Amino acid sequence: MSASARPLAPVLRRRAFSLIGFRGSQAIGLLVLVAVIVVAPFVLYPVFLMKVLCFALFASAFNLLLGFVGLLSFGHAAFFGMGSYVTAWTAKFWHLTPEIAILAGGLTGAAIGVVFGWLAIRRTGLYFAMITLALAQMNYFFAVEAPFTHGEDGIQQVPRGHLFGLINLNSDMATYAMVAVIFLIFFWLIHRVVHSPFGQILKAIRENEPRAISLGYRVDTYKLMAFVLSAFIAGIAGGAKAIVFGIATLTDVNYGTSGEVILTTLLGGMGTIFGPSVGALIVQSMENYLAPFGSWVTVTQGAVFVICVLAFRKGVIGELNAFFKTRL
């Protein structure tokens, strides 16, 4: 490279990251994230990594609602689980290609999100949380009784199929590549939404809803849009999980899954872009590597959560952000 061309390199890099919406430390974080996603399957079991990515996307969807709008939902498992069921059903019985089946799962999550959101967003705080929990439990009992879910047996032996009718997903590495691309696409989408004018309005609603109303914003409309978008992405995450593991069960729609995504988000860092991904890695690693301890897994997880809450009040990424801000 000539001497005259060298100064252009940093400028081109900055412009490239600006085009996708990442700047400064976030651009570095994105590079690290992509590098980890690329290298990880050559070091760790790809199926475990796919589970981490699915739950990271689920937690990112939940964080969009809690961290940037200030709405605590106790019922996000409804979108994740029904997205999983619909994806599994359409892939197994309608023989849809995996990308269409996963999209169907996302649209199902969005459709349920419209109903749940319309009923819940008129309330705030604990009332909102309890309404979402009640609606999610109704959804759970529907999943228990609905014929297409097969009750406690779930929908099993879901074929992975061929991506776009061409790429055979029976290979774990091929499926991992698909899940990684899905995660990165929606991770970028969430980042763009958060840093758009729409995202700034959501933050204004979180910080001071009465003032946002006084400025003329239709707060309920913005909250409903954020709720539906979060439900759509949660449905996509559930659909991807169904394709990866070839099964959709009642566990996906149970309230325990809603609690798990809340803990994942709080542990990683609520209101941060990278926090939910880190939280998902920690939680899923504990579930995977502490399995030999049997019933002590829950106790160990509880102890780890207590320590993390005491040591990292803003979550792992939140505390790291605060540390570097004070040092730089």
C-alpha cells in the first residue's frame, strides 16, 4: 500500500462499521463476538453452541423490552414456545424448508404478541408483569390441551431439512452456520432499532413516560410496537431451537423458561447490547457443565446468581462498561 493510501485505511474501517451502525467500543465488541462465533465450533460442541445462540437471541429480544422500554414481562416463554411448536409442526407435517418454518414461528410469536401486548400495555409495573404471566399461563394450558402439540410428548423427530432446499442441515456445522447467521442478523437488527429515532423514543418512555406523553408521542403505540417486535424475535429463537434439537415440548412454554430469560438478561447486563449474549453463555454453560452434580445443579446455580447479583449489580457487561468509563 502506498504512503498516500495508508491514511485512508482507518477512515474506510470507520465508514464500514458506521454503515452497519457500530462505532467505537461497540465495533470492537462486534469483532470479538463474530470471531468467537467463527472459532467456537472448532473448540466446543456445536450443538451446545447452537443452544447458547438460540437463548442469546431470546434474551436479546427480552432485553429489547425490559432494558430499553422498561417493561418487565413474565410471559415471554409464550412467544418462544409457540414459535418452537409452529416451526416444528410446519417442518415435520407440512415439509416446509427450515428458513420458512422458522419464519412461521416468528410470525406466530408476533401474532400472539399483538394480542398479549394490546391487553397488557395499558398497565405498568407489577400490573403489567402479572398480566403477562397470566396470559402466558393461559397459553401454557392451551399447549397442554391442543392436539397439534401432542401434549406432554411434544412434537418429536422434527427434520432439519435442507436450507433453501439446497443445503443439508443434517450436518451440525451446517446447522450451526445457519443459527449463527440468524443470530447475527437479529442482533444487528436490535442494535439498529435501539440506536434509531424509534429507539430513542423507547428510551424516553422508559426514563419518563409522562414527559414523553406531554411531548405528543403516542406512548401505547410505541410500547405495542416494541412488544410485538420482541415477541417476533423470541419466536424466531424458539423456531431455531426446534430445528436444532428436532423437538418442541411444554418446557419451552413453561413459566420456568420466562424466569430463565429474566435471569439471563439481568446476569449479562440489562439495557446493554452484548449483555444478554454473555448472560446466555454463562447460564447455558452452568446447565451443561454442572449436569453431573444432579439435583445440586439448582443449588449451585442459585449460589452463582447470588454472587453475581452482589458483585455485578449492573450485570457483567454493565459493570465492565461502568469500569471502563471511569478509567478512560
